[in-house]
Amino acid sequence: RPHAPRSSLWLKWLTLSLSLALRAAVNPALARDLATVAWRFRRRDWLRHAPFLPVPSRDYVAWRMYTAFGDHHAVPTVEDAIRYARWARRGA
């Protein structure tokens, strides 16, 4: 897969994360939905590898972005992430 500039991708993911955190801070139901999705996306062996945080692997995220948006380097919008979290809560 082609490589996008790492710094710009990192900044987009950081911006998305901060925006979602702000939305979640004022909406407890959204916070629950986003936390549930984050937990589902975690790398299964996260306790065995540094940085010992329940985050998804880069390959998994790239695959999810490709299947959702047709681009391994896509970064969802805040609205897309919220829509997905609510959809996942409904068990769809």
C-alpha cells in the first residue's frame, strides 16, 4: 500500500481523537459508545507488547479504513466516528 506522510496522518488522527474526547466529555452516552468501540478495536495481546496500552495495531486500522473508505490512509470525520459508535451500540 502507498505511504502517506506520517506526520500529516498522525496530526489528523490526533485531531480526530481530541475532537471525539471533547464531544464525549459533554455527552456521557457518546462517551460510553466510543469507549466500547475503542475496546473492541484493541490489539488482543496489548498487555504483552509496549506501550502496554489497549490500542489497535496499525495494520488493523489500515484494513478497517480500507474496507470503510477505500483508502488505507483514510481518517474518518468526527461525524463518521460518532455514527459508527452509535451504530455499533445498536448491535447492527
